[in-house]
Amino acid sequence: MKSVPGSLKPPPQYRQLQRRLAQLGYLSQGSVFERRPGQQGSRYVWTRKVKAKTVTVALSPEQYLWLRNAVTNQRQLERLLCAKCNHSPDKSSLPMSQVSFDVNA
């Protein structure tokens, strides 16, 4: 890794966010929910958007628990990236393909 001039070193909060990002597990977009007994439909459900359409999938209890964690991780990732952007130099003029979120730095 190349050395970074002192003025470009990330602040400690930035490094902390990098460590938190590196600890995230599997990710999944959408929502998962458990219907109350007696409600119509499958008990465990995952919904998400695919090409502007809502897709709904019935889940087993095991799939529900796994996806619930993955969706929680996805939401945490989104919050962390927003926080990380707040600690980064202004990159608003860069295309997203040039913005780096290297969690291994």
C-alpha cells in the first residue's frame, strides 16, 4: 500500500467505519416478515423489488432467520456508508465507479 500524505490520512472515525464494514455478514435487499397465525398466506415472507416489480417469496423458518439477518446487515451497510461518506473528502464530482469503499485499507 502506498503511503498517504499526512493531510490525506483518514480520520479515526473513518477507520472505525472501515472496521465495522469489514465485520458485516451476508447482505440482502428487501424486507422479511412473519405473519401472525391465522393470517392468510405463508407464515414467513421475503419481498423485494426486481426491475420495478415487487417479488414475494415464501420462506421456511430457517430461511426467514437467515434472510432477516442479511436484510439487517444490508440496512446497517447503508447507514455505515452514509456515515462514511460524511467523513470522506468531497467526492460528489466523481462517478460512483471511481469512489472507493475499500474495507481492507
